[in-house]
Amino acid sequence: MLSSLWNLGAFIVALSILVAVHEFGHFWVARRCGVKIHRFSIGFGKVLFKWFDKQGTEFAIAAIPLGGYVKMLDSRIDELSAEDETFAFDKKNVWQRIAIVAAGPVANFILAVIAFFFMYMIGVNSAKPIIETTQVGSPMSVLQGEKHFQVVAINDQKVGDWDALNLALVNQIGENQFEITVQPLKDDNPKLSSEPTKSFTVSLSNWQFDPKTESIISSLGFIPYTPAIYLEVAQLVDGGAADQAGLQVGDKLLSIDGDKLTDWQQFVELIQQNAKQTLQLEIQRGTITRTVALTPAAKELESGFYQGHIGVFPVIETYPEEYRVKLKFGPLAALDRAVEQTGLLTKLTFNTIIKLVSGDISVKNLSGPVAIAKGAGMSANYGIEYFLGFLALISVNLGLMNLIPLPVLDGGHLLYYLVEVVTGKTVSERVQEVGFRIGGAILITLMLIAILNDFDLL
């Protein structure tokens, strides 16, 4: 419950910022073009707070935080006096109208740059994309002979951390193949390479990826490097099943019901499979071997099954410092990195939209408000720098989606204005109305698909 409330709160904050910036773009340019503005609203429905500026514009915060709008003086809606005509949006020349409409999406791209700038100024902890090995039969099996290497590039795009690798791989969805460049590493000294970089062509002809059940890294067959996990207790949850059974920090786990334990994953699976079942756990405490009765507590899953858990954390080998990356820069370098990252995200989002339209990417990959809320909540949990990165990502998506030439979106209006520039005539209201209906139907359909995807109904 608390997690859901946190996700909702983070979602509302993120969406409010995105909408406010988008609408402010329209507002700011409209003011400079001499358009009279009746209302600047964040949200829809009942007005909760409002105030007026010196020019009589009402600024409002409404009850339903799922969007916003700027209401401008317009002769198609308002009755105008002769004096008011010069302040009406539709009476401005076509280039001014283009500037006003385009300002919203442009503001979102500027917000992305600003968010990334502060994220890189604060600094983000990350890690180099170090791979231990690859899965047999997977697309990455072309690298089967390679072990313990760092991915340094996908096609011509350099990748220095896991986030960069994820973005580069997402961009390959719908492609037939891509080229990967790797840097082999020495096990005894991660700073040194044992041989020059190598490049491989990865075929995606038989690649299947379901973002709901797996990561893009695992679906391709990468097995990332992870520090060794030992069958030894490092920490106990107070009152957990392990604590109640009498386990102590430092205990070494030997066997369950007579079956020898070989690794931590095996132990976890046995615990998860035996909810509410009493197990005989053999441990070594110092020089003494003893057996304790351990009954895993049960956690109900969405599927209706129960999963066992005991509240114990293992001893984990320290992650090599050489594999860590701190993405923190000075002002100029942070600005340069922010612009570059915004450009990469814009390219990725544009390619994704094209692939959705062409059918190379399934509509099952569309995400709705529930998925976005979860993303907002998770990023906020990790810290302000990660929330800023999430905000930038969604801002780029919002800016580019609004430029799609669908009537009812900014891109649809811009399309009509570009037709007007070419023909010298305003697109008739009848044609615009038909376009708005078609565009609205398409948009509602896409929103329904995204929401159904959130609840795994497609």
C-alpha cells in the first residue's frame, strides 16, 4: 500500500513538472507573439487553487493531474471585438502560430537537457558493462569463446556503463543484426586487457524479447559479472524465519534435508519452494556443525502461489572498484553530456515510433500510466539524481510523441500549418474536424493498449 502511494506521489510530481514545462513553452511564446491568454491550467476538472497575474491570466491547479492546457483568445471560440482581434491566436500569422505550437515539445527537450545537466552535476553511481560469459543457444552465443570481457560499443555507439548499454541494445529491437565490440579482461587485474578489442556480428533473426518477464540483457544471452556470493550469513532480519530458527551472523550453510548446498542460488530456490515447510538446515558455526529446524515464512504472489522467505543476507565479495563508474562532471562537461544524452534518447524514441508504425516492434511494448508510475517511484527511491534521469527520459518521450502528425497533438496542428505555408490557404475547419476525430480515435486506442499492457491483459 505504501509502495503504491509512493509510486503515485512520484508519478504526480513527475507528470506535473512535465506538463507545467510543456504548457509554459506554449504560454511563453504566445505571450511574446501578443496573444491574450485566459487560463494556464495544470490538471483538469475542479480548480483547487488559482491566482491572476497583472494581464488578467488565470493560473490554476486542478484536481485531476493528468495533463494541462493553455486557453488562448481565439475567434473560433470567443466573440471578439475589433480591438481584441489583434490578440487572438488564430489571427496571428502562420509562422507565429507554428512557433507557439512547437514551443511545447521544444520546452520538453530543454527540460531533458536541464534534468540531465543537474543529474551529471550531482553525480550518478554506475558500473562498467562487464560480462562473465554468454548463454549457449542465445544471440550472444557468437561470443561463446569469450569470457570475462567489457562491452565497449554497439555498432558505432560507445557504451561506458550499463545504462548506456541498455539504451544501445533497446535501439536494436526490430533490427536483423548488430555489431558488438568487446574488450577482454584479465581475471587477476581488471585494469589490464589481455588482448585488443574484438568485434562480432550478432544475428537477431531468432531473438524473442518480452519486456514484462525479462531484461533485454538476459534475453540476448549476456551473463553479467557478479561478485562471488558465499553460503555464509552476513545479516539477519529481526524476527524473520532465520532469526527465529536461531541462525547467527557468520554461520556457514552446508545442507538442507541432507542435500549438500553448492551455491547461494540453489539455497534461495529451495527456500522459495518450501513456504511453511519445516526444513532441516545443517550449518557450521565456528568449528561446530549443527542442524536447526527452519520454517520459511510465506509470501503470496500475484499468481496465487506462495513463495518462501527467511530474512537472511549472504556474504558477498566486494565489487571491484575498477568496475565502478562515477558519472560526475563539471558544468561545461555536464552540459555537453546532457545535450549528447538528450540527442541519443531522441534518436532512440524516434526509431522506436517508426518501428511501432512499421510493425517491427509489437504494441505490447507500449507502457501506460501504471508502468510510468512504477518507474517514477523506483527512480525516486534511488535518489534525486535517478529521478532526474527518469524525468529527462519521459520528457523526451513526451516532446517527441507530441510532434507525431496526428490531429489533436501538437504535431497535427503543425501539419495543418505547414499545409497552409505551402498552399497559402488555411485548412478548412471541416477537414480539421474530421482529422481531429480520426486522430482522437487513434490516440484513445493507443492509450487503451498501453493501459491493457500495464495490467498484462494483452
